[in-house]
Amino acid sequence: MRTPHGWFVLPLVLFMAACQRPQQTSRLETTPRHDEWVQIEHDGRTVHAYVVYPQTSRRAMAVVLIHENRGLTDWVRTVADRIAEEGYIAVAPDLLSGAAPGGGRTSDFPTEDAARQALGRLPVPQVSGDLKAVVDYARRIPAANGQVAVAGFCWGGARTWEIAAEAPLAAAFVFYGTGPSDAQRVAGISGPVYGFYGGNDARVNATIPASAEAMRASGKRFEPATYEGAGHAFMRSGESPEASPADRQAREQAWQRWVTLLRQTAAAGS
């Protein structure tokens, strides 16, 4: 697109969209914490996962991070590193394992749009089985203390509701993910569910009242928080130099709330 002054806007837009990548790459390359890729085998499948360990002398709670509909991006891996920095073992599975060209994973897709399309084609039983296997793996890590919490973003937020109903968790953290609407779908939830939502995200927020009612009717604990003016995916967009003030503030406030709740969850299980 050409402006009246003859400047091309598209290259500038692409440059701004890529501003975060060097920062993310720098954190991943310079982290002082031990990080590694692991392969989790179950039912004839191999799930690749990125694991980061905290620098601590004690066994720690594990936190499973479920990615957005973009797959396991560098941004999710930086979140894993930050969670480990707070003292927890972070396990970030790539649920697109085996779905990319040549049987690869997220990094093997040519574009993020291709990854999104592939994610939409994943069989529901496969995703459920993968997540159960990942939670079981996280629970059995020798340096872990047996506690497992799960957090998910966007598409991963919706999956967080589902795995919370299928596996015993210390807590679940739903970041702008659509929730269940009936008591049967939350019957298996054992730990508390904490929600993080942007005020300008009507599609997702429309599901909050029904989820809250289903949890209340089942005697479950659900504590949603909405950050006014923030849009969808504010945890990621709020880190960008071009982030809106509302997204930036929501990201900062949500991060502090998350860290506090993780600390409380770990203390309750110790």
C-alpha cells in the first residue's frame, strides 16, 4: 500500500511485527536456567515438549503451558523461561507434533497461518491424550514435587478447561479461552480455575457467565478477572513495543496475579 507521500507501508508493518523476535530469541539463548527438548511417548505418538528448570535446591511444582492456535512459538517458550525464573518447572508441549510437513512440529510449518490451519484439524481425542500424557510426564519429573498446574492461552485456554476436567491438577489458569457451559463438563475438575480475560474480547467473554454458573452448580471454584480495555491475546501483545496502554497494563497486572496465585497454589500443596 502506498501513502500520498510515496512511502510503502507494508515493509514498515512487517518490521514492526517482527520487533519482538530478537528480544524473545535473546532470552532463549541467554537464559541461565537449564532448558531442553524432550519427547513424550504415549499410544504410538511422540509429543515434543520444551522444558525449563528453575534454579532451586528443592523439588518444585510443574506448570504445563498450552500454546495458542499458532502452535509452540518462541513467545510461549519465553513464558516457560519466565515461569522457571519464578521457581517452577515449566513444560510446554508442542501439540502440533507430527502434524507439520514431513511429520514435523510447529517450527516446520512454512507460515503461522499453515500452523493455525493444521491445529484446527487435530483430532479431539489426540489432543486430549497428548495433554494427559504431558501432565503425567510433568508429575513424574524427578525434580518435581508431584504438584501440576496447567495454564493455557487462547486455544490453549479452552484446552485448559478440558484437561482440568480429565486430570487431577493443583490449579488451572485460563487466559482468554472459551469455557464450558454445563455442569457435566466441569464435574471432574478438582482444583480451582482462575480466568484472565480482556475487556474487549466479546467472543470469549460471552462464555464466562455460563462457565461460572456451571462451576457454581457443581460446587467448584472459578475466579475470573477481566482487564478493561485489553484485547484478546494481551499477554503476548502486551509485550510488544507497539502495545496499547490497556494491553500493556493488563499484561503486567495479569502476570502479577498469576505469579501470586502460583505461589499460593504451591504453598497449599507443600
